[in-house]
Amino acid sequence: MSITDEPTKTETPAGGVDNKTPVTEIGASSILRRWRREDFLKKGSLGLRGLGFVFSLLAFIVMASNKHGDWKNFDRYEEYRYVLAIAILSTLYTGAQALQQIQEISTGKHLFSNRNLGLVDFFGDQIVAYLLISAASSAVPLTNRMREGADNIFTDSSAAAISMEFLAFLVLALSALISGYKLSNQSYI
């Protein structure tokens, strides 16, 4: 046998553990994974807030334009006025949050401290999501009663606005989960 055909034995350190990778490679790869995860969370959160903005804006536009004369005006019904008010509030909140995140991603600078921003994100997402589902669920019974009598463009528009608010709720609920995850992983040192 030649020298290259013989299997080579490597001695294992005390304790029988074979360390082939240096400690610096393990640390660097975990840091890179963490950076990728944080980047993914930032972009995912921005995407969800952007979708929340679009759904809230659509709910606002559809409900505000839902005026068809006589009893077919949204402003005659308290439930529909509530849907409109929450759609406006949600549009403003998600739009401001999306703009703040775009500014943060593009410049790399935070407008507010990380700790305060995490709390505002978490509680803001939860409060607005709750308000969205509250408004949507308050208008569903009225719309269903109206649809039993007459199914027309007014009830269809109302149902579309309610559906957009429900979709905005789902998106903001997911955003609240991400905000909660980011808040729980913050370092307070």
C-alpha cells in the first residue's frame, strides 16, 4: 500500500469530541442567520402593513362612496358610520407605520428608540386589529337583514367594505404576531 491509500487517523481531543470547525465560523454563521431573519421580519412586516393599508383604504373608499339615495345611504346607519370611521383610522395608522418602516429600511436610522417603537408597533397593531374586527362584526347583521329584503348595489357595496375590513384585520393580526415576536426578542441591556 502506498502512503495515500492508508486511512489517516485523527486524534480526538479529550472527552471524545471532534471539533473540526473553529468557533468563529459557528458564531459568524449564527450572526448571519440572525441578520437574515431580522431583515425578513422587517420586510415581512412592511409587506403586511402595506396590505393592511390597501385593504383599509379600499374599505374606506367603498363605504364612503356607498350613497345611492333614500334609505341606501351609508350615513343613515350607525354601524356603517362605525365601519367608515375605523377604516379611516386604520388607513392612517397603517400608512404611517408603512412610511416609517420604508424610511427605516432606506436610511437605516430609527425615528424613535427601538424600545418605544416596539411597544407602539405591538399595541398599535393589536388595538387597530381589534377595532377592525369590531367594526366588521357590528355591520354584518345589518347587512344580512337588508339582503333578506333586497339584494342590491347598496348591500353589495356594504358587504365589500366589510370584507375589506375583515381582510385588513387578518393582515394586522399577523403583523401583531410579528411585532410581538420582535418585542420579545429585544435586548433591554
